[in-house]
Amino acid sequence: MYIKYDFITPNSVEFREYQINIADSSSQENTLLVLPTGLGKTVVALILMAKKLKNESENDKILFLAPTKPLVIQHAQFLKQFLTIDEESIVVFTGEISPEERKELWSKSKIIVSTPQVIENDLLSKRLDLKDTSFIVFDEAHHAVGKYSYVFISEMYGKQRENGHVLGMTASPGSDVSKIMDVCENLDINHIEIRTKYDQDVRPYVHEMKISWKEVSLPRDFSYTIQILRKVLSERLKILKNVGVIDSSSVASITRTKLLDAQKRIQGEIRSRVNPPKVLFKAASIQSEALKIHYAIELLQTQGVNALKNYFQRIGKEASSKGSSKSSRAIMADNNILEAVAYVKSLNIEHPKLQEIVKIVKNQLDEKPDSRIIVFTHYRDTSSYVVKILEDVENARSVRFIGQASRDKDKGLTQKQQAEVIKKFKGGEYNVLIATSVAEEGLDIPSTELVVFYEPIPSEIRNIQRRGRTGRKMTGNVIILITKGTSDEGYYWASKRREKRMRTELEMLRSKLSKKFSEGKSIYEKRIRETSDQKTLMDYQKKDAQVKIIVDNREYRSQVIRNLAVNGVSVEPQQLDVGDYVLSSRIGVERKSVDDFLNSLIDGKLFSQISRLRDAYSRPVLILEGEGILTKRNISHNAIFGSFVSIVVDFGIPILTTKDSIETADLLQVMAKREQRKDKKSVAIRGEKTSMSIRERQQFVVEGFPNVSSVIAKRLLDHFGSLRAIVIASEEELQEVNGVGKRIASEIFELLNVRYVEE
């Protein structure tokens, strides 16, 4: 039995009642859909799209967002296969398509499938807007927190489209109710649909999944290296214990989490003191060394010799490079570490997991030659070894599937290469996929019979995603490899505990979230009734003409730009030689976070930047963003206060402070609005060729004189009639202009008449 809907290809999509029910309820409200991997979240989205295509206007568009490029391509292929509309109406947006081409495709297309970062860039650049977008699908919606692009797109959608419709989809929202509520709030979601494999309407479509684990023992040849590394780690743990940032110096009881907590304590102590003792800075370096050594032990225990060799090779390269960290230099200068590295290089044995992989793959292909297998590895290095060792397995045709980023000599896969690998894996040209985390989210490979974890991972979300690659159309098998007596065991049991808790809490979520949504609606409706007759700040802002701010390209991905865009400010990126933001012909703004300010003060770049800002603009401004400037670094208060005094008194640049990027954006908007609306100043970069009129250019030049505002510039031009007349005027003649006193006249006269001398 198949789904029968207008715009869905007949006899192509299996009828499942729970999908129809979910789609019907989701068509009424903005919905978060929580559905286990393999149960057809994308089919629900397909049904909703078909409804939109039938009921919405001809100009309306549908936007389908997914976090990775392979997933974007997969969704586009799915839609082209199962929707009856013209294939050219369904387009893929990626960073590889030029901005101008995307702009043209947007205007011609009906359905756009894209990564969120591309849409965010196009919204910021005003190449597109969402006012004609009737429906947005946010796949893997659990990403919609913090600074992720989903959050910004949702904000812009709410401002640009009154009656927009949203579907968020995820198989694994996590076990934190507050985080799930954050996702719902960020995507403006007011309804949730949850199904588990235990629900009555879902059970008929769930296939059995056999999960087993295989334990392996560490080779004795690893023991000597591990013993040396534990010895050097113990030495550093004793120092950290003496400082009081860890409770025990026992190597057996130390974990990565405890070492990271120690780092927070040390940094906190350093920031809280005006003159921190040297022992704290030594402890910070020791903590970094301990973390690196702890990681090296874990790498050898769970990954093998080659992974450890490569790791120490990278540390050695980093230690010999310019600007290397003190901890890397200290590690590579430790004789015990060098002995451990030398011993590892002499070993010809690999981790027993690799031979176990060979056995598992061989057995699976012997039993079922047409099988598809995925082997997940956390590390890229390991994925290379697995591919290499499977070369000798009869009938095994293995291939790596990794992300796009390149690391050292290991080049990532391009979007096109990733799509080609998936296509060939589905077609049988490859039958073993050796994948890193890039294959965890959403890849539709329904014929996979076996998934192997090279190592357990503590994240319950990633565990579910990995397992979801099998058991979709048939019984699936999952095998998890665990090295006895190592962190593998801890990660395995941690993920099981978290997953069990997540399953329990997921059952509670339906009632909890329904209640929260109900309470939220009541509060919202009450607020609407109370404020229906009141004018809000946004009401007044909508009536104002839009302000424009020029921003340096290097600032363009900052949270400040997002906030400006959400506020309705027109933001134009350019390459600025001086400053970060241009608000008018006279105001240039340098924005520095507290950390940036302190770093530039230490490295000596601060005052050269301030000097250039003063020379470029008649009204320069420094915005200092963030808190804790007196406690973040080991810099005396007097030095920081001295820099403030110099910037304000010597350079004449005001320092305005903001708490965060939201306040910075609001401040920039207020300044730009005042300049551009009240004083009618153009937004221009000094030295750039603009489309200003002769009158505007004359004003632009005069405003560059010392302490000359736009008002005084107009008075000077009205009084003298031309730039030439101002230039040849005496100090006494300049003082005849209202607002030009003896000091300003003297400064203008000196600027115009003093001889230019090269420095």
C-alpha cells in the first residue's frame, strides 16, 4: 500500500499510518519531530511539502536545511525522486556555487536544499530574503542552539514572514529537557511529536537490531611504553595535586574531565588575582602537558602504535615551530618521553582491534557476499589503517569516508567526492565504508547489514546515530570493539547509562513539553492582549528608513553582524584598511573583545591601530566588548588604566563598553541611525571613490579637518563659498564662522599651512 498525495510520485512511498498522523498534526503548527533513525522523518517532510505545493501560492518557496553537504545532496535526490514537480525547480545550494548564481537560482526555484551556513551568508549579504518562504525544514534540529546558523535563520524568518511554517527533525535530541526547550524556542516551535520504537503504531515497522561487543586485550609489547607514559604523567599529577587543583595524583583515577576541570580552576585563580604567583603559570603549563600525555596513553590503548607515532610526530613538529606552546616543548625535551617514542617506533605490532576488524568483515562477507558494512572510527589515522589492512580480505572493497577539511598531508573529500563514495557504496562498487563522524548524521544507506564501532563513544546521540545506519529494512547487526582495562570500557558504560536515561526521559517528554507549550501559549496570548494597543520599539523601527553599516570582511562572521541583520540594519562587507565598522563619513569604529584588547596591548599592536583609526576618521570610536578586563590576564591594573588614559587623552578616542555582541550591535545601530538620519551623513570610507555629489564631497573633505562636525563644515562652506577660500583663509577669518573658536581655527590653519615632511 502506497501514499496517495498530489505532487508525490504514485506507487513510490510506502503507506505508514504514524507518518500520516504526524504530518497531519505538524501541518497545523510549528513542530519538533523526534523519530528514531530509519523510521522516515524525511517522508514526513515530503508529505508536508506536498501539502504546501498544493495549497500555497505560486511564488512561495520551500527551504530544506541540513548540516552537512552529503546530507544536502541526499535530500535533494530524495525530493527529485519522489516529487512530481520539475527537477529544475529543486536546487542545491552550497558554498561552491557563486553568490550571484545562488541569487538567480533562488528567484527561479521552488525548493531549495542547502546547508545553513550558505543561507546565513546570503541573508547577511541581502542576496535573498525569506518573505516568500512558506515552509522551512530544519534537519538534525538538535543543532539549533548557541551560535549555530539555524538560530539566526529562524530569527530572520520570524521577522521576514508573518505566517511562516517550521518543521524541526531529529532522531536523538539528547536527555536534557532544558536544551530541547531551547531548540524549540530558537526555532519558534510550539508543538512536539515524539515516537519511539515501542509505540503501538511504530512497532510493525521496526526491525530487530542485534548489538554485541567484543573485548580485546592489549599486547604485552605495549606495556613498556604505557608504563613510561604513566610515570611521566604521575610526576605532573603530583605537582597539580600540590597546587590543589586535583584531589589525587593516581594515574588510574585521573580522567580527561578531571584534567579539564583542573585547567578551569587554574585559569580562574590566575584571573582572580592582580599579581598571580608564578606557581600558577607553571601549573597551567603542567596541566597542558598532563592532558597531552593522558591523551597519548589513551591513543595507544584504544587505537594502536601508528596512531601514537603520528601524534608524537605532530607534537614534535609543533614544538620546533615558531610560537610553539611551552607544554609541547617540555614534552619533547623529556628524556622519558623520547625513550617511549623510540620504543614505539621499534614495534612491528599493531592494535588487536585491526585483526578483529578483519575477522568480522571476512565472516560477514563469507556468510553474505552482497553485504554492506560500515566501520566507524573516531580518528582519521585509524580509518587509513583499517582501509589498508582490509586490502588483503577477499571480496572486501573498502573506501574511506571522511570530512572535507584537510589535515597535514591527509586531504579531505570534496562534496563531489563524498557524494560519489556514497553512490558507489550503494551500488556495490564498494561494500565496506570506513567512516569518521561525518557519516553519523542522516546518511540514507538502507542496505547496510552490519555496523562496527572501532571504539565506543560516550555520546548517547552519536551512538544512536551510528547504530541507525543499520536495521532499516532488515535485521541489523552492531558490533562494538572494546579494549579491556582502558577508557573504552568507561565510554561504553557511560553511553549506555546516558542512552537509558534518554529513553526514560523521552517517555516523560511528551507530557512535560506539552505542559510547557500550553503554559507558554497562555503567557504569550496574555501578553498579546495586554500589549495589543501599545507601540513597541520595533513598531517605531519599522517606520524608520533603513540604516547602513559598512563592515570589514574579517568581522563578517561575527555574532555582532547577525544581531545587526536581525535588527534590520543593512550590512555591507568590504575590505577595510582601518577599523571594523564605518557608520558615516566621519565615524569609524574599532571593536575589540576584552581578550583582543589585552593581547594587542601585550604584543604592542594596540596603539598603532589606535593611531591609524584616529588619522582615518574625524570621530573615531573604540568599542570594548566583554567583562573581566582586570582579571583575565596577568597584567597590572595600572597598565590597563594607563592604556585607557592614553587612548582617550592622547589620541582623543572615546572608549565605549558593551557586555556582549547584542549590546555592541545595538550601540552601533544607535550611532549609525543618529549620523545617517539626523545629520544626513553618507556612509563612506575615507579614500574610496563614492557616488557622492560635489556638495557631499566638499562636506566630506571639510569634515576631515580637526574638530569639525558636519554642522561646522556646512557653516564654513556657506561662509567661504568654496574649499579654496577656506584653504587660503587666515585664522582671524576662520573665527568669523559661528562655532569656530581660536583653538579650532588655529588647528585648521596649521593643518592647511604647515610644510609636509616625510618621516
